[in-house]
Amino acid sequence: SGFNSIGHMDMMSRGKHQIGHYKEGEEFIQNVFHVLSQIFTGKEKSNLAICWLQYEIYKVIQCLQAKKKKKLKAQGRKSKKLAKNFLKAPDNRNNLSLWKLYAYLEWLLGNTDDSRKVFDTALCTAGAGGLKSAQLCSLSLLYAQLEVELLESTEGAVTSRAVHILTKLAENGPYEPYSGQVLPMSVLKARKTYEHALQDYLSKTPVSDQDQVKDADQLVNLVGCYALFQYLTVGIDAAVLIYTQASEKLEVSGSQKCENTRENFGILNFPTALEAVTLLHTNLLRFHMKISVYPLNPLREALTEALKRYPSNQSLWRSYIHVQRKSHSASKARRFFDSVTRSTNSLEPWLFAIQAEQMRKKLTEKVQRADVGEVHCTIPETGLTNRIVALFEHAVQSENGTHCPLLWRMYLNFMV
């Protein structure tokens, strides 16, 4: 075509091929990482390593989504080699964030046992920080979440590996790998510890902005661990109760800050904490619906409330579209999209509204063409086409939409 795009074009299919990373773009990005790693030292270098590994994990996820087994194998080898080299560096040996990413990488590549060994090693070497250590909480939360995803039902989950991980975290002692059972006494003690820790955090008033950032991050991890623990040992309602308590407290803290300072600087971290808690809440509800019978309404309500507050959160929009696909009536979703696009300048609501309609169009065409192959039906579905064009027109007229290359590419792609 005469030019090459740097990096990648997401979600744009060209015939059967999904457009992935261009060779030149990939080389450019790798060069940037290599050059920076020679310039940076200390903490900056560790942070760069984390970014680099996150980027590698993103490419592995792309291969998994595209179901390219050969490419996945090659990518996996490269990413693992890079992760091991990072962890060999003396500065990074005790960096729990890097250990966490390496374990997650192994898990994504399907090496569950290797991943568990990495998680266990990291937890054993981390020492006894317990619920006070943000990194330890974050590591334990990811480990437990991945283990929970392997469960087929919540029956017997009380003795699962996930409960063992979360119980050991609350005990504040040295970590011991899972031996196949969890003592009921340990579960009761852990529940009390979590309860007190959460109350302490919710009643705490941070001294400085620096403390506030730390506390907000730590609170999110703590709420995630406690809610998951309650979900596995008591049930879904107990977990939802914790998310509700934490959200209410964060909302109050946020509004108080707003009144006190009359400026936005102070409360910057509260919305992010509240957003992260909301995301954990909706993800748990989605998972629970997958493995057992549960009404759709609590999840739908939680998502609509969250999206009114955070209209540019892509994960929440993806969940919302996923939920709405199960409903036969499109009008509710359309009204909601319409109300959000009117009240915000962010572009995500437009992009996801278009995506939802395109998915509906695809589904309609699939049904209409069933058993006939590629013969188009006699009554074409023009209503949806017109609606999608109208959405594109409105989106590109908005201030942000005019300057969004992705939106224009999607529009051109659709018109072709």
C-alpha cells in the first residue's frame, strides 16, 4: 500500500486475516525498549521491565484470541526468555510485580503447574507482609483469581487452592504451598482478620496525597481478596456486600474531598479506586453467572450505574455488550447508549454502540442466510445498516470523533 503502520491496527479484519503487528512497527517498539533499558537505572529500569513484559503478554493474548498455535509457541518462547532475563538482574530479584507478570505469562501459555511454582516461589520469598503489603496482596489476588477460574462450581470450594492462598495471606506468616486441604479454623481466623483490616482501611484518613495513592491501591487489592474469600467460603451475596460497602465508603470520601478542596487534585485517586472496585464486582458477577444459575439483573444494574460514572472504561463496555447480547430486546441498550453519548465527550460509548449494532447485524444476516450458503435473502436488512451509518455520522461530528483515526477507518470499512 506504499506505507506501513507503526505497531498495529486493532479489531480491523482484512478478509480472513486479522491485522496484527507489522514487522517494521514491532522492530521500532523493540528498539525503543532496548535503547531505554540502557539509559535507565534503578526504579525506572524496573518500571520499564514491567511495561515491556506487559507488552509481551499483550502479544501472547493476541495470539490466543486469533488461535494461532504456531505463532503462540514462538511468541511464548521469546516472552519467557525476556521475563527470565529480567528476573536474573539483581535489582529485580525481589520485585513482586515482575514475578507476578512472569507467573501470569506461564499461565496464559497453558503451563499451569509451572505457573503455580512461580507464584509459590514468589510468595515464599516475599516474606510476611500480609495484608499490609500492597504487592503481596496484588500477587495473591491474581493467583487466587486464576485458580477460581478453573473451578466448575462453588461446591467444595472451601478447601480449594484459592482459599488456601487467601487464608495464608491473612495469616501474615511465611507462605506454605498448597497441600490439598484448608483447616476450617484457619478460614474463621482469616475472615476475622479480613474484616478488621477492611474496617481499618475504610476508617483511615490519609495524611498526604502520596499516602492516598498507596491507600487507594491497597484498598482495591484488599477488597478484591476479601470479596473473593467470602465468595468461596460463604457465597455470592456475601461477596457483593463487601463490594457495596467499599463502594459506598469510596463515594463518600470522594464527595467529601470535593467539598473540602473545591479542586480536582485531591480526589484524583478515589475515582480510580472506585472504578477498580466496580470492575472487580462486575467481573465476579459475570463469572458466577457462568458457573451457576443467577439472575441477570444485578449485573445489568451494576454495569449501567458504573458506565454512567465511567463512560470511557472499555472493560465495562465489553461486559455490557456481552450481557445485552443475551437480551432479545435492543431498545433498552439503545436508549442507554443514547443517554450516555449525550452526557459525555468520551468516544468509547459511540464506538461500542456501533460495535453492538454491527454484532446485531451480523447475527441477523446469519439467521437469514441459514442453510442457503451465501445467497442473500430477498428482503435485505436495511434498518440496521441505516442505524449504523447514522451512528457513524453522529460520532464523527462529535469533537473527539472528528480527530479519531480508528473511527474513520471503521466507517470506511463498513461502507466498503
